[in-house]
Amino acid sequence: MADLTQQQPAAVPLGRRPALGLAGMCLGTALIVMEANVVNVAVPTIRADLHAGPATGLWIVDAYTLVFAVLLLSAGRLGDRIGARRAYLIGLGVFAVASLVCAVTASAALLVAARAAQGVGAALLAPAPLTLITRAYTDAAARARAVAVWVSAGGIGFMVGPLLSGVLVDTLGWRSVFLLNVPVTLLTARLLLGHVEETTRHRVGFDPAGQALAVVSLGAVVWGLVGSALYGWASPLVIVALTGGAVVFGAFLAVQSHGAHTGRQVLVPPSVLRARPVLAGLLGGAVYNFTLYGMLIVCTFDFQRLRHYTPLTTGLAFLPLTVVATVTSAFVGGRFVHRYGPRAAIGVGMVVCALGLAVLGAGAVASPYPVVAGGLAVFAFGQSLVAPAQTLAVMSYLPDEHRNMGSSALNTARQTGGVIGVALLGALVAGGLRTGTPVALWVAAAACLTAAAGAGRLLAGRGHG
């Protein structure tokens, strides 16, 4: 077999108009992140139209997240082997076809299957942008700014999802939520083909045993977390899934360690997971999504069930979060990280997030909306510092041949953190809206403070700020 590392040029610049290449990566990332929550508002209408039960309605939402999370590590390794841009384009194609099926199906079961297929496409394209950006922007300041812009695009996509869904469902029907994905994916593909060059391909092994264990482990844990909303935390099914997932994860670590010692290529080299900058970035990424996803579900309950906002008004109520995140991510986050380093950015950002969550907790249920808006704005500012910092902590440490894998590990940490945030904080709210809402937000604040301390310790004295 020919050496794949000799089939691609070492230099990996964006095209002659790099801003358009970056725009394409931002657009695709915003799309797949938005897909994680854009369906929430549409589910009641979908269930009524397709005559689906409550459990099916939940899986219409979660089939995408489940498949997305469990395939990220394997998809990242594939991107290392075939090239990041090629993996991105294949992922776009799968995502577009699956979205079209979602838009035209008359079967709830087929809709769930198509949502899972969307997750396959998202997993293929998600790791690629970080690899393309970190290889393309060799200047540290430019790289920090590009990463900040890209990260902000994902955050904006997630936050805009409920508002966009409410508008589309009210005006064009629920099928338009999925149909919109098709032209967006085509535009994204055109931007990448015209302005992003392929990365170096690396002759890496697929590690089928490691991949199988990773899929089973993550799949069991994510299913257990999702299933807790259906069956309760005390359900034997949920307990077996969570316990089994933890046991299989232990087996995954053992297989990776043994493979590394015997010279076999493994899915995630243990040396990477032992690297303190990588651990700090993974911790920051997991808590980032834990608090973001969890806060959004808790505040949505507060807005719709306690304040009786309509879906469209609920989307508008999150505007302070979206506006502040957009502005600060583009103009503050990258510059802060470049000047002070990931350690300071994660530490300060997490403390600011905790402050915003504390304000939200104090203002939940009974306080006037301006108090809540202030808490959302403060939280968004903190997130804009954390997002590029945890990304750069991982990607700046890893060599070229491990960057796609590192991006996959970071995305896996984020998605898993998000699922845990929704399940745990959602369960606290389910126990009683008026008492559970502030408690859930304070738990999220405590998680931010813990992450600030942990990341600061991991990055101390390591040349990372």
C-alpha cells in the first residue's frame, strides 16, 4: 500500500479568500449544533401530525444526539486517514440526504431513523474544522481569532435554534425545519470546495476493538441518561446501561493502554489523555456544554411553564444570550486567550459563567425578566472566554497526526457533557419547577467553579497561561 502521507502537500492554507473558507466551516458547524435543539419546539406538532407517542417524541430529539456522540471518535480517526476536508464533505452529504428524508417522511419511526442518520453526518464533519483552522492559521493571534469566530458560530447556532424553529413551525410547518438544511449544506460545500484545501492524510489504523468499545460505552451511557427521562433514575434499564457503560469504558482504556505498549495504533493514545493541557481542554469542553445545554433546558421550563411564554417569545427571551455571545466571541474571546493564555481564559470565564448562573438562579421563577436577561448576558460573556480557550488548550498541544482525533475527543467531551447537563439539571427541575429551577442553576454554577479550579491546576506551570 502506498504511503498516504506522501500523497498530499504538507502546506495546508485556506484558499485565496480565506474568510469565505472560514465562513463555510462556521456555517456547517452552526448547522449541526443547531440541529441538537432546533427540533424541541417542533416536537408537539410533529407528534400530532405523525400520531406518535411521548417516547417516540423524545427519541425524535435524542436519536441525533446519541449517534452524534458515540461516533465522534471513530469519525475523527477516519478524517485523519482520508483528509479533514473530504470527511467534512462526506458528512455534509449524509446530513443533507438525511434531512431531506426527515422533511418528507410520513412515518415517525422513519423520522427517528433519519435523525440518527443526521447524527452520522454530523459526527463525520464535526472534527474537521478545528484541524483545518489550526493548520491554516500559523500565526498565534490569527489562529486564536479564527477559533473564536468558529466557536461563536456553534454557540450562536445552538442558541438561535429555538427561535428559528418557532418561526418556521408557525409559518411554514415543521417539515421546513429539516428542509432548510438542504440548501445550507449545499452552500457550505461550495465554500469549502472553493476556499479550503485538503489536509495531509496520515496512515493511521482504525483500531476496530477500541472503536467498538468506545461506541458501546458512550452509547450505553448516553442511552442511560436519555432513558432516565423516560423511565426514571431508579429503573433497572437505566442502572444497567449506566453501569455497563462505565465498565466498558474501563475496558476501552485498558485496550488503548495495552495497544500503545505493544506498538499497535490505537484510537486514543493514552499519552494524549495523560497530557495536562488536553485534560484541561476536555474538562472545559464538558463543563461548557453541561452548563449551556442544562441552563437552556432549565430556563425554557421557567419561561414556558412558569412564565407562560409562547415558543416564539421563549426564543426571543434568549436574545441577550445570543447577542452577547456573538459580540464577545468575535471581538473579545480570541484576543483574551491570545494575550493571557488558556489557563486565565478558562479560569476567568468559568467564574463569570458561575456568576451569571447564580444571578439566573436568584432570578428564576419570580423575578422580573430584566434580572434574568442580565444573568443570561453575564453567562454568555463567560462562555465566550471559555470556548476558544478549551479548544486551543487541546489543539495547540497535539501534533498534526493527532489533531483530528483531538478534535473528536473534545467534541465527544462536549456532547457527553451536554447530555449529562440536560439529564441531570432537567431531572432536578422535573422534581418541582419552583424549587428545582434555582437549585439546578446553582448546581451548574458549582460545576463552573470546580472546572475553573481543575483547569487552573492542570495548566499551572505548563506554559499555557
